[in-house]
Amino acid sequence: MAIYEITKDQIRLVSETRFSTAGVRERTDLQRLLREQIQIVSPDTLVIAEEFGEWTDSRRRIDLLGLDKNANLVVIELKRTDDGGHMEFQAVRYAAMVSQMTFAQAVEAYEAYLEAQGREEDAREGILSFLGWEEANDDQFAQDVRLVLVSAEFSKEITTSVIWLNEGGLDIRCVRLKPYDLDGRTLVDVQQIIPLPEANEYQIQLREKKQQERKARSQKWDESAFMAQLEKNTEHTVVELAKNIHEWINPLVDDVTWGQADSDNLRKRSQASALCNSCRRKYCCPICLLANQSTFRSRTCHG
């Protein structure tokens, strides 16, 4: 994307440059500046560590480690190169390495970070205040790890890999920092290119939907699990009605198969319709019609 300067007499193209040409170094300049204004590349994020590498048998270090408002860890990797190198795989490796971090470990990391910055602040209280918590809650802490890749440009290999990894359930964002030279001054155009901001909410919802469906397919279903899921997704009166329907239909059938169908399969199967093996009549599960999310089928309806 080109940037132009509007003057009194013309609209003048601003020349692109490179960070190296502008004398901007990756760690001592770009990283230092972004850690103080991390909202430029990752809004609503608290930086808790720089050059984090508190693990055994590895010398690798995360450029910046943060927390978001949902208590998820945020791994931020910076590259000033023109193609981003292989930063996506590096960041995924880092995410796996910090995924087991506890609240207490995060406090320790933040304490070291504050001390290195010469800031006399209470690390624990700072994190609690940022999260809006009164007390630490490890059950809610670091349930996910988000990745933010920052580079002057991203190669096709990186963008293709990131899109594929996001479709698999990861949360990776690519933020491009493109430098420009304007009469000796360095300007930076900051754009999130993956996911596109206008599609961000949709992709989050799509990713959550796929995760729920994968979890449902892997779950072992029985009457107890089915009713528990139904109570979670519907009102108590619907659960009671489902139990009554099951008690009514159970003596009439040879077998009951419990499970959960995703919305696409429900539409394809006309809300879990089936054929009785004896009379070949088509019917729909009444609980499915009520809850629109779970099914049981009979082999013979004895009708």
C-alpha cells in the first residue's frame, strides 16, 4: 500500500525504505519502542517479560511475552526482515513452551521485568488489576496462548502457514510494519493483515465452533453425558421433557444411541431423521427437535 504526502502543489509519493537503511535495529530500537506501546501491534495487552527464556534445555527466548484481558498468554515475535523468515514456526514452538505457565510463574516473570526496567511496582497487584481480578485463579489463567507476529513483510509461505494453523484452532495474527522515508524522517504504516480486521470476529466464532464440534465428536456419550450437555445448552424444563420422552420411548425401541450432531449435519439429515428398520417409516428425534443439538435413534420403532 502506497503512502502519499499532500502538499500545496501536489500529492507526493512517500518512498518505502528498510528498517536497516533507516538505522532501526530489531532489539535495541524496534523491540524497545514497542514494549512501551504494545497496543500498536497488540491492543489490550500487558507486557510481563522481555527476552523470556525461563525453561530448561533451551536457549531460545521470546521477544515479548504478554497477557490479554482474558488472561491468555500472548507471544509477540518481531522481525525487521523483508519476509519474516520462519517466525511462524518459531512462535508456535514458543507458545508450546509457555503453555503450562501458572499465575505464580507469570508474577515471577513480571517481577523480573519490572526490576529490569527500574520500576518499583507490585507485580502481583499489577497483573490482578489488569485482569480485573480480586484473587488469582489458575483455573482461568493461561487457558490459551495467542501469537502475534510482527514484521516489515510476510512471505507467501508464512501467510499460507498461518492461515492453515488458524483453521486448525490456533490464534495467530500477522501485523505488518512497513517503514517509509519522508525527508529523513521514518514513518511506519501498521496493518494487521491476518486475520483481516473486518473478518476477525467471524473467524473467532468459526474457530470456536469447530473446536466445540471436535470436542463433541471425541466425547463418549451416554444418557448422563447427554442430559448434562442438554442442561448446559437449554432450559431445565427442556431437560425434564427430554427425560420424560426417553422414559416413554425406551420400552418401545431395541437400542438408543446417544450423541451430538453439529449444525451442518443436522441440516443435512433433516434434524437427525432416520428410518425404522422394521416399518421403514421416517421419523425425527423429538429431543433433537426441542434442543436442536443432540440425537438418539431407535433401530425399530415397534410402530
